[in-house]
Amino acid sequence: MDNKELAAAACRGDEEAFYALVTEHRRRLYGIAYSYLHNESDALEVLQETVCRAWMKCRKLKHPEAFVPWLIRILINCCVDEQKRKKRMVPVEEVHSRETAAEMVSDSKLDLERGLSRMKPKYRHVLILKYYQDMTISDIAKILDVPEGTVKTRLYQGLKMLRQKIEPGGAIFDV
């Protein structure tokens, strides 16, 4: 069966078809989750929540051919929810581990991640999907449910803002 047939079967309640689709795209889904959360256990937890939500709502999906973009959209929403939850509480141990981990990662990567985290979500989503996940403009448009022109604009504007946030020497400054 191809993806469209699997998606149609999954939306009719076929557990094996749903499992096959999720299994086929698990690396891509994990990569997206990790690029948002930068933590393996958080990415796996969000992935599990995504699969659970998708299974519960799968029968309500009107266009089964859009299963994968729909699943990625659920994943992004779960990642955003997790980021909000994390902002509300930061354990003391994590603060110390971040300081230790920061020494092992290059400064430019940290500056880039810090710059991305300070951007509006509409720009951050497009940049992460394009450059961290190497998705095409049309794929991003399907996932975010916006026209391709909007994706191109957000990509251009997001890169422009990111350049302004990171000075030529690599240091972040607030714009």
C-alpha cells in the first residue's frame, strides 16, 4: 500500500495502517521535535503525545491524503505547548546542565538557537522546517496551511530578522 491508501485506512480506524504511517515517518517527526526542543527525552515525549492525539482525531481528518502534513502540524503544536510549559518552570539541575552543555557547543550555534527562540513563532516555524528539516516551500505551506507566497515572505523576513539579531561577530543583541 502507498501512503494515500495507508492514510485512508488509518482514518477508517485501521491500527496497522496508522502504525505503518507513523513508523515510516518516525525519523522525520523525531527530527522536527528535536529541532524545537533540543532534548532527546522531551522530543520523544512530545512525539508520543503527537501520535496519541493523531490516533484520537484521525477519523475526523477530512482529507486523508494530507495525513503527513496534518501529523507534522500536530507535532509542531505539541512542541510549542511543551516549550510554553518549560518556560513556566525550569528545574535548578537543568540550569546547571545547560551551563555545562553550553561549553561543548559552538558559540555560533548557540547564538543561532538563541536568535531563533526570540523570534515570533510564524517566522521560527518556517525557518526550522526549511533549514533544520530541509523541507520544500510547498511542503511547509501544506504543513502550516498557508499559501506558498506567505511561506516565502516569512522565510525572507525571518532570515532578515535573524541577521539583525546576530551581529557580524556572532553575539546576540536585541533589536
